[in-house]
Amino acid sequence: MSRKGTTGESRAWFVPTIASGTLAPTVAEITAGTDITPYMPRNGFSAPKSHSPIDASDAASRQDKNIPGNISAGEITLIGYRDSVTADDDFYTTLVDDTAGYIVVRPFGGSSIAHAAAQKVDVYKGYIAVRAKNPWGDEAQKVTVTFSYEAADEDLAVLA
């Protein structure tokens, strides 16, 4: 067993277009996207899920019973650093309100290793709902981006 953390291991891109109806990106589509990993702090990605249980209780028992119901995708939260040089401020200039696209996350493989065919990725299709500047403080300037998604698939193989 080889367990790994996300720091230095995971990588994330904002990809404008994925042609596949199955959400599986190609190497070229990921290359056309923006690597947002170097702009994100270690806690900069969150993709929560929840569900609405369905009541399945019966009169034979006092115990309430539930079965799995609808899955709520929630929203992805991305936190990124600002850069005072506009040409280097890719996180801020790419993730703009109402921009449609895909968040592609490779959980394993190294954050500095190029993407390649057959690697496993998670893909979220949606749009940037809002980009908000974080409060001022004694830290580097950051923004929080909320990404609302309508479709997601995990452990997809990158296509050649």
C-alpha cells in the first residue's frame, strides 16, 4: 500500500473545453487549460458531497430506516493567491465569474509532472459562480472561487 498526501502530489487545471460526452479529457485539452496548482495553498481545493436520505421506515419497527437518496454535488471551493504582476496572475484572470469550463484534478502523479494518456483524473463540468477577494490580513493576498457544477466523474482515464 502506498498512501500519499496531496501536497506536491496532486495537480489541478481549469480546462475550457472537453469534447468527449463522457467528460474524459484528452492530453491536448488539458494542455489547452490553465494549471492552477501553483497558485493554490495546500488547503485550496474542496469538493464536498452530501445526500438526501429517503425514508424507508415501516410499521414493524420503532427504528427509523433510511436508504440512499439523491446526491447533492454542492459547490467546489478553490482558493488561490493573487500576483501583483498581471501576466503572472493566472488564477485570478482565468477564474472569472460566469466562465464555463471544467475543473480537472489529478490526485496522484506529482504536481510538477506533465499529464499523460491513461492517468486517472476527476472531472467537474460547470461554471465559475463567483470570485471573491479574501479579507486583508497578515498573509499573501488570496481569492476564493466558487465553482458550481452540473456533472462530475471520478477516476477517468486521460485520453491520448
